Amino acid sequence: SDPFHPLDDWNEVSGTAISPTQVGPSGFPVIFGHNDGPSNLKAFAAWDSGTGKRLKTINLATNDSSIPLFHEDWEDMTIGKCGPETDEDCIYLADTGDNKAQGSGLKTQRSTNRPYTIYKIREPILGNIFDNTVLSVEENVSILQFDYSHATSPTAYANCEAIFADHAGWGNDGAIGDLYLVTKWNVERSKRLNRLFKIPASAWPEGFGKVATYSPYTVGEYANNNNSPGSFYNFTWTGADMALDGTQIALTWTNETHVFRRCPGETVASALAKRELFSCTKYENPPGAANPGNQFESVSFSPDGTRMFNLAESLDPPKIVHVDLDYTTSRNQNFDECPAFVIPTRGPTPQPTDRPTPRPTPQPTKRPTPQPSPEPTGEPTVLTSMQPSLHASFHPSFASLSPTVDPTSEPSIMQPTSEPTTMQPTTEEPTATELEVDPDDPDEFSRDDDGFIETSNSYGGLGNIGIQGGEREEVS
């Protein structure tokens, strides 16, 4: 078990990111996640997304008092290239929450010494680090502090709980590693203020241990006095992600997850923030995976783009929900109606492609088949789709987050393959799967009445930051 971080430190996970190259002992991808804030905890964790077992906890620290490192309100994280000229992957961790701003944008809860901040962190290779390892900011983290002072911003302050990285860099001013921020407004009349902000990859300081400042600008189409009818403008977004080949963007809110199609060569703004543009498919976030009144705050694509991972906050323990995206025809046929965008020579080819091969890790491949293979439990529920060639289906029987380290093996790196990772047509409906459980092992999983897998809550003797009734307090 984790002697430094009890499960309470992970019961309000507000951001997740799927590793493009690392898999857990179950064969499913490693999922990174962090807790909401404010908190003295400057750490995030890695779990096996197939079992919920915690693999490692990673702490951030600096010996330089001039480097700003704080946890005011961590709200989301994403994984992408560290920049357009590198094959290294970085985790982007967003301290961008501002609940006081989400009504009108006229007030802020943040102090002047804790501005909106994004930490760019070298993705830790779990097999090379100890549990509860400490990453020095000086060697592993770049810091970007920003404000909403650009002329295109409608307000001086904003709450942002959804960020994602561009893995394709399509468009005349696009680059691999560009970041996009989606603001959140909780008042109906304020949803007209929904904006997509862009932070170009060039805004970051060179090297690690450095700090830069920037004022992001908005991209997309916006109405002046009222809401637009498109999907982007009418929801309170709490999480986001982009598929690794750049052709899908997901946004989630309390009740639903929406998936937007991005044609090869198309800009992110054109694919997402466009008036009268609706998501190509959506699904309801499953009841029973969150406590009443709590919301889903995170969404992540699997490395091959065929599966979504959703996680609800404030559930003890949190539950990872797997949702399959089923391509009833080949994936490329989803783009038959796409216009012929002009793609700069520096960018990828028009067809969906993998990101460049990481160094020193091999390039992402299609998710390996978990061993042992789960047994099907029946046909999944097929959810509403607005595009016949793509629909989503529930896998409601997957795992809850556990504070216990999985002792079976270290995470592995996905092996290279000569086959392309473009999704292939499916000939069968996906089926829900069930994990094998040893009923005699007290540390194994048990199922609740809703069919979700739960872990043992026997992790006594742990202490650090606790959460009781929504208020944070120190516990012994």
C-alpha cells in the first residue's frame, strides 16, 4: 500500500491521461491521474486501467524557491509531445481552476502569486522509478503561467477544467504539441462565453526548470449576444482529450461525453468550435459510476482510439468506466465526406497516422489483448449516435482505483509492430467483459449491486491529506 497517500488523496480525481506507450500488468494502458485542489499534495499517480491497481505515485519538488510550484486547483491533464521538434512525450498538468470566475468572469479566487499555470512534465517511465519517487522540477518540468488578458478573451478571468494536446498539428498555424483550453461556465446565461483558447507549442520556455508567461488567444466562431446552437457552446465542459492520430476530440460534462470528428488536415477550431456544428456521437455517462450530484471530470482515449476511459470524482473508490467506439466500417470511411484540406509539408500525411516514434520508447501500437482474456458477459448497451458509422457502447464492469501497488509485475512498454495502427473495421458488436476475481483473496475485487468492481478498503495506518464532507483537513 501507499504509506504517503491514502485513498482519500485520490477520491476526487479531476484529470486523467492515458500513456501512449506504457501498459500495466493486465495488458491495458497505464492511466495517470491527479486529485482536485486546493491541496498541499503535489503529486499524481499511475494506475493499471484494466484493474484499477495503483502502480506508482510521482511527486514533484524543487529546491529553488524562485520556481513556482503549487496546487491551487489542478483540474485536468493530458499527454502529448513535449514539442514539435521532439519525439519525447510530456504530461501537461493544468492548475487552471477558478470556481469564483465561472459565473461571470468578473471575479477570481486565485491570488496574485498563484496565477493560472500549466506544468509540462516528462512522462515518467514507471519501470525506471521507485514508488513515491520525487521528480525534480529543475530536470523534468517546464512551467507556463498565463492570464486571460488577450483581446480575444471575453472576460478577465475564467474557469478551465478541460485541456488537450494537438497530436497532428494540422492547419496553417498548427504544430504538434499545441495546447487547447476549454473554459467552463456554470450559469446558463454565461454559456455564451464558452471559448476554445490556444497555447502554441512555441510559447513554452526552452528546456526544463524554466518559467514563461503567455496570454492565450481564442480560436473558433462565436456569437456576440447569444449562444450558438452547436454542441461546443451549450454545455459545462469538465474534461477533454484528443485521439493520438488527431482525428477525434472528446469533451465531457456531468451527464454526457461528446466525440467530435476532425478531418485529416482540419484545424482544431474548425472541428470543434464552429457554429451549428454538432458532435458526431455522444453517450451518457453511466449512472452508478458516480455518487448522486457528483460529476464526471475526466475522459481519455486509448492509444489506438477505439476506447474511451471516463472517471467520476468523489466516489470512494473512484470507478474507471470503459466505453468502446465501434467502427462498423473501416475507420477511413468515416472521412469520405471530408473536404480536401491543404496540409503543410511539415505536417503528417492526409490519412490518420501515428505520432512519430518516441525515443527511446517504441511507437504506440494497438492495445494488446489483456492476459488472461476476459470472458464476455453479454451484449453491451448501444448508445445514441448521430453518425451511423460510429457508436459507443458501455463496458460497465471495470475497475475501481485502489491504493495498493500491484506486485505482479512492472508496467511494460508496448512493442513495435510493422502493422499500421489505423483502426480496422469490426465485424461483431463489442461485448462487455468481466475481470477474473479470486474470492478467497481479501485484496482482490468484489462487485457491488450495480455490477461494478470494487476494491478492498482496508488500507489502515495511512495518513496525509484527508477529505471529510467536502472540506480538507489534516489527519494523523
